[in-house]
Amino acid sequence: MSKKRVLFVTQEMKPYTTLSEMSELVRKLPQFAQDKGFEIRVLMPRFGTINERRHRLHEVVRLSGMNIIVDDEDYPLIIKVASLPGARMQVYFLDNEEFFKRKFVFEDEEGKPFEDNQDRMVFFCKGVMETVKKFGWAPDIIHCHGPMTSLVPLFQKKVYHNDPIFEDAKVVYSVYNNDLESSFDDRFLEIAAINDLEEEDIAPYSNGTAIKLNEGGITYADALVRGSNELPADVNEKIEASGVETQQFIDIDDQLQATIDFYNTLIGEEEEEEEA
């Protein structure tokens, strides 16, 4: 029997970026999954704070060379890779000079969010889908970490659902108490609507007055994980109303095996449906 495949898509990961509790979990979980017999891939943005020399990043020429369209503009997608220290595992970085060269992540030196964070997010999420297609590697589970990844569940369900690479994937969305959309505006709904997505498809990412990334990710996920112990009331309500399998928040050390069990449950349900 071939190994089951898990694609990890994350906005941060130790030791490359360490902004929140997410970075520690995403450092440990892929390695733990690999040790448990899963085949894994990890994709994240190549923020300018990541020291390429120290972490030994190098370009993967066979994967680079694509252009990603954001708001009718073409942006080159460069793929880089590094070996994770202390593990037999590689991490792939999605890079673009205009979006990720700056030496800050989401805010400038004065703590002001970058006005193009929404463009950077759309570039990253669309880049993830196109990169995995170029891998030719069909994941059984796509596990998304952080609001910067929250368009991936939508794209998988509404844009790439007939693609053989993605059609059988289960999407798990980990929900964190992490604010990214403070600088987002209604233009986000337009630039995120790739491949002629309908207005109602993108509507879950807005409450009518503000952009709500977590709520959009929750809407299109097949399963959820509470990544933070405390979440905003509206996010909690959305999780409760989703009706999908949800893993409750637990400490990282206990969460590793619990998440593997969660994966096996999701994959097992899929296999039972196929046999029926």
C-alpha cells in the first residue's frame, strides 16, 4: 500500500519564521507525520526575514518559471527549497521579489500592516496550487495553517476540484487567533475570485463590513483544528455551525499524535465511501 500524503501549507514555521504558537507546531507536526509513515510536503512564503545563506535555500529551477496573475498583473513565482535542520525533510518556499523581498513579514518597522498583504496572500495561495500541480503529487490531506492560507480550501473546492491532483484531497484548516486582514478591503473579494469564481463563492470571506479570512477558510474546509486556545466569538460560532469534524485545542505535545489520528479518521471515512 502506498504511503498517504499530507501537504502542509503554512504562513510560518520554526526556525524560518517565529511569529506565534503556530511556528512551533508546524515545525514538529510534519516531521512527526513523516515518522508515522506519511509522505509529506511543506510549502510556505519566502519572507525577506528568512536568511537564505544561513538556512541554505536554493532555487528549484524545474519548479520555477511560472507566472501568477494577481489583479490582472503577472508576477514571477520562484520556488526555493531547504533541508530542515535535524530532520530528513525539505521545506519549499514560494518567492517573488515584489511581494517578499522586504525585511518584514506582515507589518513595516512602525507596526503598520502592508497595504498589499491581500495581494501577497492571493499570490501565495494560487502559487501553492500551481506548485503542487507542477510536483505532480496528489495529496490525500491538505493541512492549512494560518489565515494567509485560508483561500486554499476555496480554491480546492471551487477551482481545482476536477484536477486529478486535488480532486480526492481532504482539506484541514487550523484556526488560529491571528489577525491578517486588518489592512484588507473589498478589493480582496475581486482579486481572490480567480478563474471566474462567482460572487457567492467568495462571499464567506466577508461579513458585509469587513474581510474575515478565518470564516472563509472554515466554510470550505472538510475538517477543522482549533490551533489557538482562545478564538474570537464570531470565529467560535462559525466553527460550531460548520458541522464538520473538529479537533479541539490541546497542547502541542499531545496534539501531534491526536492530529495523526485525526488524519487517519478522515482518510478512513473517504475509503469507506469509495467501498460503499
